[in-house]
Amino acid sequence: MAFLAFWFLENRIRQPLIPTAYLRRRSSWALLLTTLLTITGVFAVVNGLVTSFAQNADAGFSMKPDVASLAFLTPYALVGWLVGPFSGRLAPTLGYRTMLRIGIGGSVLATLLMAFVGVHSLPVLITATVLIGITYAGIANIMLNGLGIVLSPADNPGFLPGLNAGAFNLGAGLSFAVLPVLQVVGSPTGSHSTTGYTAGMLLGAAITLGAFAVSFLIPRPVDAETAE
């Protein structure tokens, strides 16, 4: 209802905050939907399910909170920080959309590895988290931000970056609103079972796979690429 009211008002004021003509463009809604689905599918997997599972004394590995952060969140963030500049450098030559799909597809595979193997093996869970740091934080995240810049209208360069930031934030909130709920609902036998964590991770992988599919609707930023 709020969105409908916003759309109605923006079409009737002289200087709209967000011109609806821009929102109708495939370069806008396809990118924003891809961002929303990507963050929803990935964010709570690493920042919520993995860290919770690692600290779970019954179903998980009974790690202390500080140790879990050092084992999972620190390498995840650091590897993304290290890979980001390289993926940004490759995007104009290999293609922003190609790099984005590599990042999203890799995140799906890493999440599946977590769901089926990582919940039973600490080294595999750490490895899968590092892989998501590379594919999501170091590649997909960078490409989504970059596409927001290169696909923005020439007469309104701040349009897509601003909305894309909103899609990131909304996706993060939705991720924590959906994935941990399935983790709880999927654990009918209590905290001793890994079933709920696996279910939450599989839902995250499914949502991220949806982002991969929608990414094919994003138009190519011709002026920002040298690839044929």
C-alpha cells in the first residue's frame, strides 16, 4: 500500500524524488531485484546461521562467540576485501554481468556445500564460508554496486546507487526475517538436530539461485565494457 501511494504521488508532483519512468526500465528493476534476492539469500547464512551453528553446543561445534567470529566472519570479510579490487578490475573486460553470475553461482554452490557437508565438518564449513567471502563479498557484491553506477541514467547518476543501497538493506533485513525462522521451524527434534540449519541454508541457496536467474534480465552496460 505504501508503494502504491508512493507511485501515485511521484507521478503527480513536479519534482519527484524517484521518477517512475526510470523505475520502469529493465536496467533498474532487474538490477534492484537481483540485489534484493542475492542479499536475502546470502546475508543471514554467514552472519546468522553459520555463526549460530558454530556456537551451538548440541548440534554444532560448541565454539565460543569470539572464536566463532575469528574462524568465520574475519576470514569471510578479509578475503572479500582482498578479492574485490581484482574483480572490479576484470569487470570491464570480462563483463559486469559475467562476473556477477560467477559470484552469485559460486555463492549458491558454497551454500550447498555448507548445507550438506559443512554442518558435519568444521574445516569444510570454514572453507565454504571463505568461498562465499570470495564469491559474494569479493565478486557479486562489487558487481551489484558497479552495475548500479554504470546503468544509472546519464541525467540522474545517483538514481540507481541510492536505490541499490536500499535494496541491500532491505535484503539484509529480509534475510534475517526468513532464514532463521525456517531454521527454527525445521528443527522439530530440538537443538540436537542439524536439520533446521540445513533447511535454512537450502532456502538461502534457492533464493540466491533466483537472483542468478533474474541477473539474465539485466542489460549489458555497453559504455562501461570493452568485451565484445
